[in-house]
Amino acid sequence: MAHIIVVGNEKGGAGKSTVSMHVATALARMGHRVGALDLDLRQRTFGRYTENRRAFLQKAGLDLASPFTRDLPEVPAETLQPGENIYDHRLSIAVSALQPESDFILIDCPGSHTRLSQVAHSLADTLVTPLNDSFVDFDLLARTDSAGETILGPSVYSEMVWNARQLRAQAGLSAIDWIVLRNRIGAQRMVNKEKMERAVTKLSKRIGFRTAPGFSERVVFRELFPRGLTLLDLKDVGVKQLNISNVAARQELRDLMKALDLPGVSVNF
């Protein structure tokens, strides 16, 4: 069975699609077969990223390892069983089709609460939640007091993950390995940054997730999207000398892949 990685967070702008593309492409470049689904049926940022990659590689005459994506199939309403949700059925068909040809299936979820996202979380062997280094984003995981020091209780997204965990337990499946990435962390040591670090550490022990390093805010990520490239592709498209920022970003990706600790993956880039 393919190992399913779900990248989810119910807030837009946290870097889910950038993380999804880099994780999926890194796995593909390390020799793994990677199938991918974009469940944001409206914006399709991850889907467009992969389409940009195919178009650029074809135009440039390059053959670089890449994830292969599938769209959710359309399902005639008359084929549904009584009480069956159409989105559940579409996702089930898509995942089943990817299973035989994939070592990993990566599912990129929308930045909002949808039925598709909810079901996808219950399928996750590994759940990756990018989180901007801000208490605005942290509020999705937990409520805090006005000082940002005391955790008052879990919030909407944490409760959804808890429900997904319960569904997997009832089905006799392995527990979700939940990893929260602190994305776009500033280089300077600031009071808010220190408060966030303490809050995330406290919450990780309380509701059961691991933390991993994410990506800093870098211009290169915005520049790569139109061509569908990742940090690992730069030398293959003619960049002879990586600048300091690009070298640091590659190291962040390497650290992230090691922290995910995916089965059968030896990080070698």
C-alpha cells in the first residue's frame, strides 16, 4: 500500500502548495513513485504548479523526475449508494487508482474546511501542517490567553485532526504521524517569535504532534512557480552557481525531508 502524505491547514497562505511540490518532487528525484492529488478544486495552486512543470520540461526538452498527478474523477449521481457522499466516492476512486502505481500519494488540501479535506485527513499516514509563524495562524490549532502564553484549549483544525484520528482507530489503521511546520520564520530573534516557539512546543505535547523546520520567506519560491520547478531542479536548468539564499533553502528542504522520517526514504541530496 502506498504511504499517504496529506498536506493540510484550514487557512490559506501558509505555504501548503510550495511544501507539497517540494516534498513530492524530492521523493520523485530520490527514485520513489509519487502520485499526487490537489483537492482545492477552485484555486488548484498545486495542480497548476505541476501543470507548469510539465509544460516547461516539455518546452525545454528536459526529463526530470516528477510526481504524477490525477484529477478527481466525475461520478454520476445515479451510481452512488443510498446515503453515500459524492466527494467521498470521488476521492476513494482517485486514491484507489493511484495505489498500484505509487510508493507515496501526496494530497494537497484547500485552505478551508471542506468535506474532501476532512476525508483526506482520515486517510493520512503522515499529516503535514504548514503554519505561518503568527498567532493568527496558531489560533487554528489552539486558543490562547491575551498574552499568548497559556493554552486555553484546542481549536477547530485540531479538533478535525482528532476526529480523523478516531476514524482511523475505529478502522484499525495505524495512527497519524502529525507534523507541524513553522513556516516563514524571521531571521531576527523577536519576542513574538519566542512566544510562538513556546506555544507550539506546549501544544505539541498536549495534543500529540511533532514539529519540524519549514521554509523561510524567500523570493525564489515565487520565481519557481511559473516554470513548475523546485530548489532541487536549479542546476538541471542551467543555474551553475547557487546563491547563498538558494543554498540555505536547499538545506531547509533537506532538514524537512529528514524530519518527516518517511518509511524507506534515505535523504540523499
